[in-house]
Amino acid sequence: MKSVIVITGPTCSGKTEVAIQLALKLNSEIVSADSRQVYKYLTIGTAKPTSAQLNLIRHYFIDELLPDEEFNADLFSKNSKRIISELFHKMKIPIVVGGSGLYIKALIDGLDVPVDSNPDLRKLLMEKRRQFGNEYIHNELKNVDPVSAEKLLPQNWKRIIRALEVFYTTQKPIWQFNSENKKREYHFIQYGLRWNRDILYQRINLRVDKMIEDGLVEETRKILELGYDKNLNSLNTVGYKEVIKFISGEISLEKAIYLTKRNTRRFAKKQMTWFNKDKRILWIDAENKSEEELADLILKDFYERKN
């Protein structure tokens, strides 16, 4: 089975720089597993690779969508698998890098069902149940997905509604997603960059200061001036949402910077909680090591495990 390198870890752990060093050594390309870097205009606040880095190594899922376009873990997984296949066809070892845990899980393990639910459809199905009862919606499921209906009793109405929602949204029964996700096309070898918490938090604080210095406020203001709604999911991102409150006059710039630092630290903690559940990740202590040294450690282990 063909092997793919995955580099992950919390925000500000140096994933981008290590991945670039690795890509240079392997003459390969990078698949970005970052749920925000895919959007155009969101550059400073998402700590995208620089123009020089992007010119040096080809990256996928960087600057590909407008801020109001949809992107989710399911779309990432499907498109990434296509790109990975193309890279293997070009005799390159794919390198997946990013801190969006759900995106990486979707790629490696698949998702039980599509991520996004349809609020209007769910409301309609809930209203049907209220009016006509559990038996009614169970019979509706029998008509469109008899396999799932056979496994559920009418009193399992929450699961029935979810199965109906999935079918009407995707035109595929829910069990089919489970079957598809059992397939393993590639062997994903995962590496995490680990830092002492206090040092990581220092790095985060310094990065936020640098983002402000580099023009995060101006970048955010420009995005809003382009006509994008401040409530877009893409802008519900640490850094942007705090700066938007400053631009709207709700808080001071000092408060926005403080909140951005605090919320980024909290986000890093959540990321580590997520990643620590996956025992397949090999953690590498990143302190006192250059990006090239870290890339060499990953490369050495990858070839040992691959062979």
C-alpha cells in the first residue's frame, strides 16, 4: 500500500516550515489540511505560507475559494484523495500538513456521514414526527432506505431523522457512507510537532503581535469592504472575529489583541486534546531543532516504517 506523510500539531508549531523542508528533500508537493487557508483574502490571519514559499513548493487548498464559498471536511477528503492519486502518478510522495483535525480524520478514516446538516430539512422532518408520529417517519425511511430502516425501531426517531436527512441531502443511504469509509486506499503515517506548553504560548503571543504589525486590521477591513458578511463561517476565525469587533467599535484594539492571543491559546489546547486521542501520531519534540533537522527525523522514520 502506498504511504502518505501527514504533519500535524497545534497552531504555531512550525508545521509549514518543516513540511516545506521535507518537500524540498523529496521533490514533492504539499496538501494543506487547513480549513481557513483555502480562502482568498484571509492571508495574514491564517498564517498562510508566504509567496516565496508557495513559489518554492506547490501547495493545494491555498487561496482556492472565495470567503463565502462552502468548504468542509467531506469536500477536503474527496478532493485530497484525487490530488494524492495524481501525486503518486507523478512518482511523488504526498505530504499532508495542517492543524484541522477533522479534515485529517476525514481523509484518513473517513466520516460516518456528511458533516453538514440541513437545518431547514431537519425542521421539516421534526415537524412530520410531531404531527404524525414515529411510525410515520419510520415508514418514510423504509421507502427510501429499507436497509437502515430494518436496523432501527420507530422509537429510534433521532437516528431515523438523521438517516432521512442524509438520504435527502446526498441521495445516498447512510449505510453506504459507512461502507465506503472502511476502504483503505493509502497508508497514512502521521507526525506531530510537540512543544512545551509555555513556549508554544509564547510563540502564539509573538505571532499575534506580528500579525497586527503586518496589517491584520487592514486585511480584515478590506475583506469587509469587498462586501463579505462579517458573519460568514470563514470569518468566524480567531483573529478575524476579534478584529471585526474592533472595527465595529465594540472593543478597543488592545482588547482585540488580548482576546486573539487568549483564544488562539485556547484553540491550540483544543487541537492537542483532539490529536492526543489518535495514538497513531508519532510526536517529535520540536524545541531546539531546526526545521531541516525535524524534516530529517521525519524522513528517516518514514523510510524505516515504509520499508
